[in-house]
Amino acid sequence: MLPRKPNDPPVNHSSNRTRPEHANERPTFPGARAALVVAHPGHELCVHGWLEAARPAVFLLTDGSGRSGKSRVDSTTKIVAAAGARAGSIYGRFADSEVYAALLRREDSLFARCAEELAEALVRERIDYIAGDAVEGFNPVHDACRLVVNAAVALANRVGAHIENFDFTLIGRQDACPPVLLEESLWLRLDDEAFGRKLSAMRAYPELADEVHAGLDGERQKFLREYGDLFDDLKPILEGLGAEAFRVECLRPAGRARLDSDFSARAPFYERYAEKLVEQGRYDSVIRYGEHLRPLSEALERML
């Protein structure tokens, strides 16, 4: 049994998140085997305290090269090694451009193969629980990664595994949690030493220097003004950032893909932002929820 958040009263409650002042001390999860699965290298920084505590097998869908073409795998490998974690079988498998192209071309088989391979690895390594990117509608590869994780866990559990499935936020505060999930989430409040190591790891990650500086110094809003009028969509998420916003980490129970409930009424941020980039001539095409992500979700559901 994994440790849960104690029954402390929540504080600073809002309509869609709570930021508890009191959470579990950093748990060690004795006897439990963990996995971390993320879309891009660097996402492990969001749960650096948990990375040190759980020492999971780490799976990276892409190399994080983005539009720069420069891989971030080496930077993440240093963090993984320092934390005592280890690389999984899928580790920077694809360039970002390959995954974006696969989404645009509706190459669902690429993601299905990843889900099958990940499921085999989870069973082989006797994984008890898994953490990975949440569906946030900010980046389509983040959301696609979550779909792969959900499918892999379902496949592994279908053949006798008993893997618990968690997600964590990448945009905004890492202690963001819907009220309904408070009691079932895993909470880590980092002591000063663990928190110091996390901040040092963040500041030492060269490819994310601008993002880290903006987040830690509470100036992320200034950094994200390139999004133009879409900045207003991000503003509520980014309020309250600063170094202390990264002390508490939250792993939330992740159900099956929730894309329909999240984006049926309004297009996700990544779709609306990509439209602007196409207008500016920086992108040729737009990855869309209805045309690309929802069909991928349905294709992975058919595997189960």
C-alpha cells in the first residue's frame, strides 16, 4: 500500500486546485517499484524530490529537441543518475519533430507500439506505480504521452499486473490538485535539503534556463508574453509562481484519458497557439484535438 495524504484540512482552496500547507514528509515508498514516463526530458524536474525518493525507471518519449534540434537527453541523464534512478527501455526514442509529424499524419501505430513496449517493460520490471505527464492541453505531445501511459498501464494490468497510475502538472504550480482527488493523491513536501537539491538541478539544466529562471523568480508571465492574447488563458495558472511553488509535489490518480471532458467545449491551448504560428509562417500545419488527439485516444482505447 502506498502512503497517502493525511487528513489535514486544505488551505487556500480555489475552484480547481488547492495548495496545502501540510503534506506528507518525503516518503520513501519502501518496497514499491516506480516508473516515470514523460514526453520530454526536463519534465522530471517537476517531481525531483519524488525522483530521489522513489528512484524510478525513467522513460522519455522524445529527446526534447523541439525547434532547436538540440537533444536534452544528456542533461536529464545527469539528473537521473544523481537521483539514483535509472533509464528505461524507451529513452529519448524520437526527435520532437518525429512525434509531431506522427500526430499530424495520424500514425497511431507509433503510439500503440510505444504503449505495448512500455507495458512489457512495466510487467518485466514488476512496477507497482507509475507517474507521468498530465493532460493539460498545453502541448499535444504531453497529452499524447499521457494517452500512451494510460494504455500501457491498462495493458499491463490486463495480464496480471497491479499498477497504480498517477499524473502531475507541468504548467503552473506542482501542488495543483482538483479537490475531488485530494485524499487519493500522493503528497511530498520537500525539506530544505531536498528542496535545495531540486532548485540546484533546475538551475543547472542548460536547455531550460529561460523557463527555469522565469518560474523560480516569479516572472513567468513576462516570459510567456510571446503568446500574445492567449496569455490571458495562462494567467490564472501562473499566478503565485516563485521558488516556493516548487517545494510541494503532488502525484494525482490518473484515470483513463479525459480528453473529451476537457476539450469538447473549447479547443486546447496548443491548437489555438499553433494557429498563430501558422499565420506567422513558423508552422505549416496545426495539430488539432478533434482531428489528431481524439482519434489517437480512440485508437489506443481499441487496443484494450
